Amino acid sequence: MKSGYDIHSLMDKIKNNQEVATDLRLNTKELEFTVAETPEVNHPLLCLSDKVTDEIELPTGGELMLNRTCQQQIANKLEMPIKYWDKCLKEEPQLLSRNVNTWMWNHPSDNLFRTLDGTGRAFLSNRYEVIDHFEVLQTIMPTFSRFDELNYHDSYITDDRMYMRVTIPEFTKTIDSKRNDIVELGLMVSNSETGMGSVRIEPLVVRLSCTNGLVVKDRAISRKHIGKRWDSELDTRVLKQETIVQNERAWLMTTRDQVDGLFNGPVFEEITATIIEGASSEPVERPSKAVEVIKKEHKFTDMEGEQILEALMKNQDYTKWGMTNAVTEASAKSESADRAVEMEAVGWEILSSHANQWNSIRTAA
């Protein structure tokens, strides 16, 4: 995985993004879709009506280029297959414009249009509840104040998600003293500002010998971005940050209490007991066949399957814990932070799988 941000750089990045972000409440009748055609690639744009641009000021005026997520969401909203969208964008851009505008104007709807530095980054329903990265971290960070020491690991901001990763040296456990195999517990906090995922706070286990991460997704605290429908005639056109904070504050305060519970209850003992059990499980009989089963079940690519097998053979640990570590080691080679986190969660699925599931993997022929 590419190097991420330290905690200070992460917060700076989030604050900088807030300064160039604008959320607009718009009806599709106030929009016009068009395509800027170039010899290299065609760029889809949404143009705001004069009525809208008279009320607000954006870096690019009334014309905003759409990123991939925003394109997919508009296509979904209009029930247009994304393959058709892509084909038209490449070969018949004017046909795409006619399609999009026809459906937007003939079937108008109120939507939340999220922009960042002059780019349209999300096209969401009028029930989308804005819970942004800064407010999430501002709420979670005080829960760590009672600990003397924290280890912040690489954190990430992608087009669609934020990941903050921290472990607490106070919560360590030796899995295998002969191998000096020690794990440390913490949290991964993730969120999407573009409708591509809920707020999630999940236990994170980091293996200190290699810093591989393991995301315990079945112990997540989560919140979907769904709120009450807003009235376009009564609400302001530009969604103000102060309004966002007030709307989400009650939930975030409850979440802080839930996070405290992760460190006060038996969660860490239960997680490490699962790891210790996995480390003493029966080993796989045919590593390449076992990886093939996992690859198919979890939809790994050919390259990811090869990387998992390579790590498994290199480490020569064929237990359930060894297979888990092979998956998380392969995740570190992903160019995408989003994909790497998905693979870390798959690692926990393998480790916590039932005995019959593991037997089907380890005895694969």
C-alpha cells in the first residue's frame, strides 16, 4: 500500500478539504449535463442554472467536472447502466447528454450535490445525512485521552473514504512467545463523505513483527448516512456546516460512549482468544489449493491470489492464523487503500471462520 498520512497530516488534509467543499441542495431542473470533448478523453460536466449561480459562488463558476463516483451515482439515479454511460461518453457524448438531460428534466427530483474544489464528487438523495470526517474524528479522539501512549499508523483519504488507524500499547498480547509474535489492539475509524459507506469504528489488530493490520468488522460500531427528507422550499440552498454539526451531534456523543465500551469490556480478550485458537489450528494440506478456495470465495484477483500464496509459502505457517497473515501481508501490496482495508477485513473472516469452513479450505484438493 502507498504511504499514508500521519495523524497531523490527516487532520490538515481534512481541514483543507473543508475549506474548498460546498454542498448544494438542488433540483435536477436546475442542472444541465454536458460533455467537454477532447482528443484524449471526454469530460462529463454539470452546469448550474443562472438562478443558482446568482445565489452562490464556486471556484469554477457554474460548471463542474464530475468525478467517477458522481458519474456512477447520477447514472444509478437515472437508471442508466454504467456500461452504457461509459460507451456513450467515449463514442457518442451528445447522445449521453440528451439521455441525461431528458431524464433529469422530465422526472425532476431534489438532490444533495457535493462539490470539492470545483469538482462534483457526489450526487445524493435529499435524505442523505451529512456526517463528515472532521466531526467524526473530533468526537472519537477524546476517547484516547486516558491512555498514556498511542501508536498512530498510516491513515488514508481516498476519493470516497477516510481511514484513521491507531493502536494502544496498553492492549498487547503475545500469541507465540517462541516467534515473538505480539499483537496490539486499537481502532480503525472510517467514513465516506460521498455516499459510498457508513461511519464505521472497528477494532484494529496490528501484528508488531510486520505491522500487518487486521480489521475486526463484526465488532463494528456503525451509522448509515440516512436522515429526514428536507423540504426544498423551506431549507437553504447551501448546506451550512453549523447545521451539519448540530444534526449529527447527538449520535456522535452516543458513539463516543460505545467506543469507550470497546476498551472497558471483554472485546480484546475475545479477539486475541480467536487469534490464539487460529494459531493452533490444523494446517492446510495443499497450500496452492487452499489459496484457490479462498481466492474464489472472497473474489481475489489472480495477482492477489499469487501474492497470498507467496506470503504463505515464505512464512511457512499453514495454520488459520498463518493464512490470515498471508492475506493481510498481500493487502499491503495493494495500490488502493480501499482495497487493502477490504482485504484486512477478509483476513478476520478467515480467522474467525467456523471449523467446518476452515476444514474445507485446509483439505482442498
